[in-house]
Amino acid sequence: MCIFVYMAKLGAFHSLPARIYNLGSKAAADLDFTREALWRRMDASMGRKAVQIPVFLVNEAQMDELSPPKRKRALDPRYVKEWLNRQEERPPDINQLDFNSWEAFVHVVALGLYVRHPQPEQAVVDKGDPSVQEPEAVQAYQAAEGPHIYLCCERIVRRGEQEGISPNLVLDKVYYHELGHALLDVPKSLWDTEDDPYPTPWGRTIEESAANYIAYQRFEGMEALLVQRLMASQPAEYLGYMAFTQAPLTELPASKPVSWARNDEQHYRWEAYEFYQKWPAERSELNWSISNLSIWEWEEWLRAWHRRGWWQPRHFASWINEVYQTGPGTLWTWVRHGEIPRLLPSPLFWGWNGIPQEDKIDLGPANMRLWRWYKAQGAPRAPEYVRPLEAFALYLLREGVNA
């Protein structure tokens, strides 16, 4: 039933910005959607999605029925760490992770789920607890108009109890993560289609790290640290949310599609791997109070890529313009003179406001923009598109499991 109707029965009527229905979860009574903090943390873009997308509160049996098989398998962080350490081939091929032994995977127990094209199933309705399931919820679920978000209240509450964290904070993190998937979706969605990049290890890693990045940005102070604790136990694909802010996904495609010979492709893979290996990640080099040595090192990395053809103004013009509101020539002049310009206070990326974290470079919005653009193009599988994505995903995995 609609949650504000549920609250009214308890004598506490509240109107809410989002349409939230209880499709059969008893544990919904243990969660509070009327808290101001839940809605106040959202920026305009996330709030718009929250208003547009109905939320259905479900129990564990219902969530298991809803979860697509492609989204029930994920990589074990310990296995990925060991795999990276024992790889003799450099650069490692991230796609090998999906063809390794069963030890590489963990079964995903979903707390939340974003579904772009819902297809109502009677089994989901039948598995709801009839003592809390109301006709309004069933009608809204069966209408299946547009995307849905599903939240498993039983698992959310239990996770909070296991971690000694308020279930409401777990709820907020899970809800923001699913709204993150909605923000990363595109009008002509590839969700759960043959063209969906999600089933690939690089697609899962970029998508889930980006969604966690979006969720994590909503929290500050002690709450942010508690959310980090929750995220630490997630599969490997989810752990690159901090690295997602710290290194750039290069402009796509890296060269004219279907133009690479095999040697060109191998050369790019090696250069991209070396680039991310040397990238300073979370160290102080990316702080705006960086030393001259750090600026020099950063400049040298960019110069090397510029010489080898990977940093091309035509490739990076839109990225530079949106991040720094200037042209590539001006940016290059600044870098050559040992200066890195400040990010704009609120650069706009397809409706997302970038949030600088304590004066550190935040490349997350630009990376999200490129990932969303790639999906909007139909997620082409030409190597000139895929190799940069694989290199970036490998970086996210490495930084995530070694954090």
C-alpha cells in the first residue's frame, strides 16, 4: 500500500515527495520514510528521479522473484585481489574474470533493485504478505508504467542489525544507489537487453561503482563513514566508488571505430594500463594544495599521453569544457606552467551537479557523463570503445579491492 496511507493508519499522516507502496513487506513498519534527512540530501537531479519513479517495498521472496539472473552473480573481492596479484600477463584481461572457477563469484542478495522495463508477474504479488499488502500497491505494480525501484525491507533491517547501524541509514544508502542507476540510465535504455554492457565484468564494475559513487556523495561526516562500512562488504564491482572520482575515463572512442590493427589495439591496452598504474589515485597529488613535484609528475603523464596520441584535443574537448569551462589549449597552457585550474563550483553534467570533495579533484561527473553517453550510443563493442572502458574498470577493481 502507499506508505503515507500506511502511516495514516498509525495516526501519523505525512505526504511524501515519492510514491512509495508496500507490496507485501512486514518489515516496512520498521523503516521511516518521513524523515527530512532522506529527502534533504537529494540534489535536484536525484530528487526529480525520486518523484518520477515509484518505489515498491517487498519481502525477500518477492525480491528473489524480481531479480534478473544476470544481476545475481558478482565477483568476490578476495578472489579478484588474488587474481590481480598472480597475473603474469600485463595488462591483465579483465574479461577472464567471468571465465574463471566458481570461486571467483559470490551470490548477490539484493537489498534494492532498479528495473527500467518492469514486467508484472503474479508470483511477485502472490508472495507478498497479505496482512500488509493493499490493492493500491498491487494496482500500481501491475500498471508497470516506466521504471520501478524495489526495496527489500527485511534485508535492509537485518543488515542494519548485523552492522549495528540504523536501518534507516541502510535504507537511505540503498535507495540512493538505485536512484543512481536511474540517473545513469538513458532514454533508449539497454537495461537487460542483448546490448546491455552490464553482464560483462567491465560493465558491471563501472555501473556499480558509479551508482555507489552517486549514493556516497549524499552523505557527510559520521554518516559517510558508516556508509563506507556498509559498502566495504559489497562485491568487488561495487568497491571502486572512491577511485571513480580520482582518475579519468578517457573520451570514447579512443580512435576511429574499426580502424585499429591488432598491434594498435595491443599498444593501447599496454599504454592505458601503464597510465592507470601510475595515476596517483587517493594520494595527496590530487589535492589542490599539491606540491610542484606532484604537478610536474601530473604534467609528465599528460605529456606522455599527448605524444602517444591518447590525449588529443578533439577527444577531450567536451570533457575539458564541461569540467573546467575552457578549451583544451588553455588547459594545456595552464598545465605546462605548473597550474591545475579549479573545478567549477557546480559543473553541469547531463543534469548532475558535481560536488568537489574538500578541494580535491572530482572526476566522477565527467566519468558518469561518458559512461552514459556510451550507453546512449547503443554500447558499441568495437575495441576502440571497449578497451578504454576495460582499462578504467580494471583500475576501479584494483583500487577497490586494495583500499
